[in-house]
Amino acid sequence: MLSLAYPIDDTVEINGEKYELDMSFDNVIRLIDMLNDDELDDITKIEIGLYMLLSVELDYDIEKKAKIFKEIFEKVILEGEKAEPALDIQGNPMPEKKEKVIYSLKEDAEYIYASFMQDYGIDLIEEQGKLHWYKFKALLSGLRNDTHFKEILNIRTMELPKGKGMEKERRRIMELKEIYKLKDQSD
């Protein structure tokens, strides 16, 4: 987690040994891409994921590696965002409402790059291997509304106007939504 009061600590302790994590934004994005690759099996994802983060091969069985990877990913990459499921009165998990994904770090890469240049003067290509994931996320969420990326997010989430005389505006917004929709989503 990004803190203004304390330095970022990218070390993790595994069985009494400390390891430095590679938390550069580009490494984390590649890690997320790899985890979403349906052609890789879970064991391969765990092995590659640990190596991407730690830059060393761990000499543990796959169950232990899976536990280590899950713990690192949830605590460090997701920063605890994956909350425990809500329970009903009987203690059963409640159905989860699937939130609509409004951006993709992969599909929106050009818009994000241009917006970082526009807003901060930061060349993300030059920052590969340097800019920390937490800093990247903070800067991404802090982009001004007049950046191209934020304008596209606005289009994707915009409600269609209702009422008489709004047909032309509704059509215009629907066309923009079609242009900027993510590949794996349909409106």
C-alpha cells in the first residue's frame, strides 16, 4: 500500500528468508496478463508468477508454492481488495454482484500512455522497470477528467439520455460506446 509516511517495503519473508519483490508496474501488468492466459495451466502460472515476482526458483512443492503465490498476490498486488464474501444469516456466501469492468490495462494501453504524458509528462515506456505498481495505480486514478483515458471511461459508463428529443444524442452516445467498448464486453 502506498503511504506518504513510510517507505514502500517490497520485501517478503518466506520460511525465514527475505526476498525482494519486483513491483515495477510493467512487471505487474505482465503478471496479470499471464494469469489471464487461458493457454497456461495453473501450475505453470504459479511457477512463472513466483519467478516474475521473486526472480528466484523456490524449492517447495506446488501446494506450498501456490499458497505463497496466493498470499503475495492478494496482499501485495491486490492490496487486500479481494474481500471475504458477504454471508447471509445462516453463514452461507451471498451471491456476488459482478462489477462491470470499465477499463483494461492491456486494451487501453495507448490511452493510458497518452494520458500520463498529457497530465504528468511521464513517459511510461521510459519508466518500465522503475515506476512502482502502487505509484502507477495512484497516478492512474488521479488522472484529470480531461485526459483521453478518463474521457473514454466517461463514455463507457455514461447513461443514455431519456425523453423526447434525445434520439440524436442517444444515437451519438451509443456510437461512441461502440467505438470505445472493450473487446470482451458487449453493451
